[in-house]
Amino acid sequence: MKTLTPFVILLYVSGGIEAFTLKHTPPIIRQAPTNFKAPPTISTLSRTRVRNYVKVHHLSMSSSDVASPDTSGSVADTGGDSSMASSSFNLVKACIGAGVLAFPGGVAAFADVPRALVPASLIMAVLGFVSGYSFYSIGRTCKDEGASSIGEAWTKTVGKDSSWLVDVSLFLTTVGAALSFSINLGDLVSSVLQTLGVTGFMAGRHASILAVTLSSLLPLCSLSSLAALAPVSIVGVFSSILTCLFLGYRTIDGSYNAAKSGHLLTNLAATKKPQFGIRGNNFFSPSILILFSMIATGYMSHFAASDMQKDLKNNTNERFRTLCIIGFGITTVLSILFMSFGFLTFGGASGALVLNNYANEDVGAILCRSLTVISLLGSFPIVFNGARSTWLSLTSKGKRHI
């Protein structure tokens, strides 16, 4: 419950800001005249729907206009104010948090030999492709249907009666992700503070979570647009890259290799020392489902598809598809590297958070724990924004009348 308290504070404060904004928006902006009905654009309608609309509303339209609606997304659209580069950084940060540090442990669940990385990398690539395509499909559907959320898109394409199921599922998923981020932040910050000599209550997890929430997460979660989060996301992505490079360096330099008399193995607990060749490769073991679950969760950013599509500058379907290819492509490559470097260093002993396998005396590991904190600070607001949006939708606070 102590871990949940800062999240609840964030949810209500951010929700209150949103509700206040809606309440004080001038009526002329919030609600259109009751006798006005703007016709939908051709690019958002199928050929049959265009013809039906013309027939019902007695509009004058040439046959060429009806026969060749633009569904390719090539028509210029203003969209938001987020560039392709900024959106790409945001998408990568939405996927890459502390979860990538768990992938070596996912492989260790069914194997302790290096060749297990071959099928594991294949699984990572396939699920990355599927996740990228589904992310693109959700964003495109929201745009084509004029929906501001997945729940609203469901209402327009499937039906209103069951749309609440989508909102509840998204809310529980994003809340779970946000809570896991808070727990990881608490553990990492607490570990860094203890390394620096801080003791007592201030070095505990709960104090760390509360301090990070009030000093960093609250301001970041109150940003009005994902585009404003780009600087934090850029720093977070580069922090993840530096952490990945450190894992790779430790794999090569032999500091944790018993055969090379690794000097950092001396004070390492037996459960954390590298372990290879004892269990072999049990690829068909049910334990491989642990890796599947980790990877699927690692790519989980689909709650942000609608917001990222809207925030993208000139947000045609083609540009949004390019964003998905870049974002999920980078995420897949980084995920495979994190998984490979961590597992090649510790094998079957790889922990749920592989940074915890590294010795407390390892200065590079201490630095990477700090960098991971920065990385999580860039991921948390994106996940939290999904939780807040679905919360406002479920409580009817987020309904806009334009």
C-alpha cells in the first residue's frame, strides 16, 4: 500500500489538472452549435461509406471523388507538433525501461548455455514485428475513425456496450506497469543512496519512491503533451544505450569470468556467480513461457498509440508507419543486445534484474543503476499518461465536447 500511495497521488493530481482545464475552456471551443454537422473527410471513409453519406445528405460530389478516396495516408495533415525524431525517442522509451534488464533472467529460466540465445533472439524479433504492426494498426484505426483513444475506437467499430472492457483492461495494464516502474525506481535509488553512504529511513525503498515521485515524476506526468517529454526521453534512450555498452564491455573484459580469474567475483554471492553448462538448453520446457511473457510485456506501449499518432507532426498513415518501424526496430535491437550481454556474462545465474548480479564494488554497475533511474523517469510518464487517460474515460472526466 505504501508503494501504491504516490501513484494514487499522481493520478488524482493529474486528473484534477485535466478536469480544471476542461472546466475553464471557453464554451465556444468546447461545444459546437447544435445545428451544425461537419461532414467527415473523404480520407477517413471507405468508398461505400462515402457514397452512403452523399446519398443521405444530398451532397454534390463527382464520381472521381467517390471512387478514389485517399486511404493511403498521403494527404497532408497537420497532426501535432512532435517531430519524427522526438516521436521515435518517445516510442523507444515507452518500450525500454527496466524490463530489458530482466531478459537475461528470462533465458536463464530454461537454459544456461550460450546457444539458447539463438531461439531467444528469434522470439524477440518475431514478437517485435507483431507488436510494431499491432501498434501501427491501433494508431491508424484511431485516426481513421476520428477516435481519441482505443476505447473510443472500439465503440465506433465494435460497439458501445463492451467498450468499458477495453478501458478497464488498459487501466489495469498501465497501472501495473507504472507500479512496477515505481518499485524498480525505489530499489535502484535506494541502492545508489546506500552505496553513497546514506543510512536509515532515507535510504529505504519507500522514502526513495516518495522523493522521486514528488521531485521528478509529478512534474513530468503533468506535461500537457508527449512532445514536451522528448528531452527526457532522449536522455533516457542514451542512458539505456550506455548501460547496454557497459554490459557488453563486462562480457568481453572477463571481470566476471572464473576462467580468467575475474577480479570482481571475489565478494560476489554464490547465487549471483556465472553458471554455465549444468542444465543445458531446455527450449521445449514450459519455463520458456517466462521469456515470452517478459518480451510481450517489454514491447507493451500500445496504450500510447493514439496519443503518439496525434502528436506526430504531419501525421499521415505513411509517416506513422515509418515511426513504428524506427521505434520498434531500435527497441528490438537493443532488447536482443541487453539479453545477450547479460546472459553471456552470468548464464543460468542471471537474475530478474541483471544489474543486481554485478558486484557492489563495480563502479560501472553503480553508474548504470543511476542511468537506469534516468531511463525509467523517461518511461514512467508515458505509461502513466495511458493510465490517466483511461481513468478519465472511465470516470467521464475526460469527455470533451467540441
